[in-house]
Amino acid sequence: MTTASPADGASVPSSASGGGGPVAGRPEINWTMLLLGFAGMVVGQFMAILDIQIVAASLPQIQAGVGASADEISWIQTAYLIPEVVMIPLSGFLSRLWGTQRLFMVSCAGFVLMSVATGLSNSIEAMILFRAIQGFVGGAMIPTVFAVAFTAFPPDKRVTASVVMGLIVTLAPTVGPTLGGHLTEWLSWRWLFFINVGPGLLVLFLVGRYGAFDKGDPTLAKGFDWWGLGMMATFLMSMQFVLEEGAKNDWFQDTHILLLTVVAAVAGPMFIWRSLTYHQPIVELRAFGNRNFLVGFIMTFIVGFALFGGTFLLPLFLGRVLAYSSSEVGTTMVVSGLAMFATAPFAGRLVRKLDARILMFGGFMMCAYGMWEARLVTENWGFWEFASVQAFRGIGVMLAMIASQQVTMATLPPHMVKNASGLVNLARNVGGAFGLAILNTSLTTNTALHMVELTSAINQGDQAVRGLIAGMAQRFGDTIDPAASAMKAVYGILMKQATTMAFGDAFALLGVMCAGAAFVTLLAQPVKAQAGAPPSDVH
């Protein structure tokens, strides 16, 4: 005898099922297969998100290893991110075409192979190529986990699955630079990529053995929307390139950035028109007709801004201003991860008992408070000052992440979940890209502004200033030009102060964004997670 599997009709033996049989008309669930298959997918999702940031602390070592220039080495990250944003929304269609299990295994196998190829590369050109393929194929492992959580699990267990996903999504980019820095110190930079082999084989085994959550529909291959795919890829890749490279190239002063902005501005509306008019679109946009999905999509975009923005700003400040090593940065950043771990179980319980809008509001306000507190950062701050900032941010992001997942997905009918999960994950990635672009531009602009303010406020005829320069010149008495060395040292002091003030402005900007998001959450309709009807009963 067989019974329905967790989703879409795959068959599993009833004898292996946990529990005493079907409940209230709900098909019996084989908990062994569901939990082990889902666990394998979660590990794959963690690898895919981790690899975005794992190279961040080791770019100088990779640059030396392959003989790349400073401009070329940044493409180790950019080449991964640009193709990934195409696969994330595409994965919904491929999952319906091939089935979740087949898509995930192909994605994981390709990700592992490209990880090995990247680690073995001896030229920057080969690394960029393999990283691009790695990002594209690995992108499918991110949204499919969300879809399984909201289709395979019964309604009363979805919050627990959301907590697990929330931990993965928030922790992976947080620990990525720290883990990468330590791997490079202990072994070599090549192990940043080789480390994926062991977990990847585990994922292939677990998903291959236990991940039969649904079946694909081969008939979807007929009438495949190649034009829609081309428009989507052109739009997303152009936009991602502009966001990743714009700040470095002075935005529209660069011809390539200007051209690709125009391309994205044209391809984006064409893709939306195609998706709304074609009978079988690559990405189904009807989910935006659901008010909660629309609000949750916006919230997820801002969560990505806060998550990746905070993860970007603090390590950058610690390295650039305080000259921390990668291990010291990791020790300081650990508070954020600990706060997320400690919050996750409480967040899961609160989502079951409270209106998710209340948790989103509270989470964003806590994140806003932590970032606003960081606007007062100075070069004299130490571990404990940063610990408070990170604790508020970590708790707030975790609450907002889990609650926004409930608001976004809880009222969607099951047939929309796969496409919707791709759109939600795309919102988080693009939100992070927008955040990094805005924060990079803010840092560059405000550092220059503060430098002008500081230098204009200094009167070189002032006795104290003249005494400082004279003392510096005396200290550099052994150099060829002590006076020039003294002026250079004073300039360095001013630049460090201007940079610190610019970081304070960037933290304040993040805080204002999070506070604004808190009030947008009130536009959502009430959502309370409970053991009730599945999403198909809510319209």
C-alpha cells in the first residue's frame, strides 16, 4: 500500500511514516523521507548562499595565486552573482518541468563540479568562467527549498521549516568571510572551493534517496518561452552588473554602465509585458495580485538590504579603519550569528502565536535601533560596543525574516508557490545588490565631503596645528623630507576620521531604511500561523 507523499502526488511507503495515520483528510506524511530530503536541500542551500561571500576575505591571496590585477579579482564575486540572479526566478519553471528532486540534484552536481574546476584554475579567466557557471547552476538550490517548505510540510509545521531557512539565509553570508579567511590561513585559497565537495556528495545522497517530493510535467517543455527567457536574462544580468560595478566606475560617467542601464530599462518592461501576455510564461507574475505577497516581496527586498548591507559595512570598517585581521573580524562578527541562533526558536514560537505583522514591525525596529546606534561609531570602539549593535541587528533581522516569509507565502495557493519562492529569493538578492551599491556610493561621497569639512576647519596658522605638524616633522626627522612626511601623516589622520564619519552616515542610512520598512509592514493583511487550512483555502 502507498499513500500520497508530502507534495504533488509522489508515492512513499506508509510503513515508514511517522505518526499514526492520516489526520482530518490530510494525506499521511512519510516523515523520514520528508525530513532527510529537506535536510539535504538545506545543506545545499547553505552552500549556495555561503559561496557568495566566502571569497570576500581572501581576494588578495587569490589575486596573488592566479596573477590577476586588482580590477580583475573583483570579478570572482561578480561573476558568481550575475548568472545566479537569472537562475533564481527560472528555477520555479524548471522545478515544475523536471520535478524538484531532479532539478536540485542537477544543480548540486554542477555546483560541485564547478567548485572543483574553480579551485584547480591557474588563470583569472578560467576562474571567472567557472565561477559564472557555478553561480548559475547553484542558484536553483536556493528558492526550491522555500517551495518545499510551503508545499511538503503541513501548515502547522511550516513555521519550523521557516525558522531553519531563516537561519541559513541569515547566517551563511555572515559566516562566509570568516570561514573563508580561516580556510585560507590554515590550508590555501583553493580550499574555499574544494570544501564544497564533501557536503555536496552528502546532498546528492540525501536528496537522491529521500527527496521525491513531487513529479515534473514534461508537457511544459512544449511552447517554452525562449523570448521571455532572453528578455529576463538581459534585464537581470544588466541590472546586476550595473549594481555591482557602478560604484567602482563612477556610475553614469562610465559608458558601459550607462549603456547597460538603458538595456535594463528597456528589457525589464518588455519582460514584464511578455510574462503577462504569453500563455506559458517563464515566471508567473500573478502572485503580485496577492496583497500579502506584494508587501512581503517589498519586505524581503529590505531584509536583503539590511542583511547584506550590515554584513558588508561592519567587516569593511573593521578592516579599513581598525586594521583588523580576518580572524579578529570573525571574532567580532560572531555576536551577530549567536544572536540569530538564540532568536530563532523564540521567533518560531512567536510567529505561531502573534500576528506576523507585529513581529515584522518589531524586527525591523530592532534592526533600525542597532544600525542607528552604530552611527556614533569611532575608531576607539571595541568588541563590546560592536556587540550591542550586532545583537540588535541579528535579533531584528531574524524576526523580520521569519515573519516576512509567513506573510509572503501563507496566503498563496500551492500552484503559485514554486514561482513565488523564486521571486522572493530574487527580491532578497537584488535588495542586497541595491544595498551594497547605495552604501558603496554613500561611503565614497561622504568620505570626500567629510574630508573637505575637516580640512577647511583647520587653520594652519593655529598654534596647536603648527605644534602638531612640528612634532610630526621631528618624529620623521630621519626621512628625506620630514615636513612632507609630517603633512602626509596629518592627511592620513584626517582621512581616517573622515572615513569613520562616512561609515557612521552609512549605518544611519541603514537604520532609516529599516525604520521605514517597519511602517510599510502595517499595510499587510493579518496573518497568524496556525495548524489550519492549507494555503489553497485562503484566497
